[in-house]
Amino acid sequence: NRENLMNKILDFLKYPSTWQGIVALLGALGVSLMPEQSEAIITAGVTLVGAIAVFFSDSDVKKE
């Protein structure tokens, strides 16, 4: 059911690990699209993933 899928996606978006994965995928995509800027893209991606890990935890997400 479409509504069920949307609710599941929205639930996953509450987790920092989901955002870390999204940032990592976007970083990898950016490197493949702009290889001449790969070092800057990798640095930005790693920095964002690290910041998410430092400030947020999956255990902080309240189960409903």
C-alpha cells in the first residue's frame, strides 16, 4: 500500500544512519559526476557523515 510505504520512508528519515547513508551515496554520485573535484566532494561527505554521527544517535529516536 502506498500510504504504508510513505510512512515507512518517513520513519526511516528519523534515523541519523539513514542520513549518513544518503550523504555517502550523494558523495559517491558527486565524485562520479565531477571527478576533477573528487577530493573536495569526499572531504565534504566525510565531514557531514562525521557531524551526523557526533551530534545524533539512532538510539535517540523514540519508538512509537
